[in-house]
Amino acid sequence: MNSAPDMRRVVVVTGGSDGIGAAAARMLARRGDEVVVVGRSPDKTRAVAAETGAECHVADFTHLDQVRDLARELRARHSRIDVLLNNAGLIAGPRRTVTADGHELTFQVNHLAGFLLTVLLREPLAAAQGRVITTSSRAGTARGARVVPGDLDMAEGYDGLRAYQASKLANVLFTRELARRWGPFGVSAAAVHPGMVRSQWGRTGPAAVRLVMNSPFRLAMRSPERGADTLVWLAASAPGRDWESGGYFADRKPATASPVAGDADLAKELWERSAQMCGMDT
């Protein structure tokens, strides 16, 4: 059980100011959940919050101190968090960018910040026997997707698309390891491929990605609402009955992840190195 029958579930949505995240926030609010919207843009985040009657927080995941502040604020306001939807993400451009924290931009925003936020929210998640749902991508299942524990910041041979693939594979490995470590606390985890979605994603990415996102093919892409559907399904249904914790999903059913995603030793090492990069004990 996640909450008493007379309690509204608390659902935190990162990357909630636009695209899939905003769509998920609207859909979950309509279900009656107490939604908390987290976004980078103050204006967009407040607009989605006002529309949905949600609490809102502004945090830029390119700064890990802002993630720490966010976690502190959420813990102060919520003794229980039923769902953490780690949806914030981007794809960086062709030139390697390093954040103020010293990490490659794509890896920090897509994996490291969500990892840090999740670990810092362990107590309220465990109190609710909650779930952590992470937006991944089929890019993480591509043949070339690799997570190199000794070079997570891709200091050697950086490529924008490969950095994105690695971060999305990291999402799946993180989900697997989270389910293993936190299952005894009653916390469940899932990673999701939302499909190709008409959103602002990719507009500043590598040239090949910009070409696709600005092409007529965009008209055939999914709406943000359809992209959010599996995220909302996982948030609303029951782990252990409707889906298995630690899995990777698309279109409301288990999907095939990269064979690398099944490497338990790699998942464990990614967790430990991510904790070290965040200045935390494993």
C-alpha cells in the first residue's frame, strides 16, 4: 500500500515545465494526485503549477547544489512521497560542455542529478513504499550505447549522440540497481521509453538530431500526452501486480533493453561511482 485511502498521493515530476513532464503533471493532477512540479524555467514551471493546482519548485539540474536544495525543500514539506518521476533531461550539442560541478552536461542532467535527488529522498519514498520512474529512451538500447565507469564524463572521444545514449543506458542500469538496493524498503523502480515525442527536446542537440526534430517527420511523432501515457500508467498502477520493479517499459508493457542493461556488476559500479561523483557514501 502506498498511502492510506483518505490521503492524496504525492507525486513529484521533474522536467515538469514542458513536454512530457507537463503532460504527465496534468494527467496525474486530473487523477486527484497532489502533484509537485519541478522545472528549470521559473515562468513555465509556475504556469504548469497554476494550471494544475500543483506545488512548484525551480531547480536547474546543471547545478547539483540546486538539486540538494530541492531535496531539502521536498523533505521539509513532505514526509511521504509516493512517486518520484525523474523526467528532466536534454541532449547537448556537438562540443563537450562541462558543468560548474565538473561533469559532462548530458550525463549530469540526464543521470547524475536524478540519481542525487532520488538518494536524498530515500526516507520519504520509503515511508510511502513509493516508486521511482525514470524517463529513459530507446537510444540507451542502441548497439553503440556504452557506460564506461572509468570515464562517465566522456573526457575521451566525446560525441553528443553517444553521450546521450550512455546517459539513457545509465537510466536503465540505475533503475535495476535501485530496485535491488531499495526493494527491501518497499520502493519500486521502472525506466520508460516514451517514444519519439513532439517537444522542445533536441532543438539544441547535434546537427543530425536537430534535422530530425525540425523535419516533416515531426508531424508523425507522438503528442506529449501519448509520450507521458506509460509514465502515468506506471505511476498509477501497482508494482508487483501490473509491472515488475527494475524493469524497462514502453507502451505499457516490458520492452527489450540493451544486453548491457542486464549487467548487475556494471549497475552496481555505476551506482557507486555516481555516489562518489556527488560526494556521497555508497
